[in-house]
Amino acid sequence: MTSTVNLDVDYVGRMFRALEQADFDTFRSCFTDDAVVWHNDDLIERNMDEVCAILAGFRAESTDVQYEDQRIVGIGDVRFVQHVLAAKLRSGKQFRMPAMMRIALNGAGRISRIEEYYDSRATDCLRDEAGN
């Protein structure tokens, strides 16, 4: 992992660790009350209730979730994160999704906005798992 940010005290690092452990209470605590997450595949800003529902669905279909090859660079109140989301799906298939995030922090260091960019074809296997 390459990082210019201390992940032990940074909310971005806590967010990733919480997701790996499926700890949604800790995950939510990393964000401001009005935080939104935007993805390039649907161009929709989602609030934290919607984001947690999506992530809970992903966790229901997967095990051993890890954020690999993380590279995090901080510039002021923005973090740029490159990573690979890797998981073993309950079907036994492997899931790998390279992604890039732009994460905005508020003055207290909490996450106020995430813009995530990834190839949506990487998620096709998740729709197959859910039977859609």
C-alpha cells in the first residue's frame, strides 16, 4: 500500500477497514450527515442510507472482501484513492474491480462526498449472482 496519509487516524482509512469487516456503524461514522456518493455508471448522488443498502447487498453476495493495492494521496481536504475491490462471491467466483475515488473531507476530516470511477462491466457478475 502506498500512502501519503496516516490511515490510522484518517476517516478514509477507517472507512475501508469498516467495509472489509462489514461494520456499517463504523462505516457511517466516517461520513458527515449530508454526505453523498456518486458513481460514474449511473451519475446519481446517493445518500448514506442508499449507499449502505447497496453495500449490504454486495456483502450478502460475497465473503473475504478486501481493498487491495491502495494508493492514497491527500491534497488539502481531498483524498485521491486508487484501489482494487476484491471479494470471493458466495458462488465461488472471484470479483475484482479496479477503481478510482475522489473523496472530499469536511473541516473535521469526515467524508462529505465520494466520486467513484470504475468500469461498470466489472459489476456484471454481481447481477448474475443476484439472478437479475
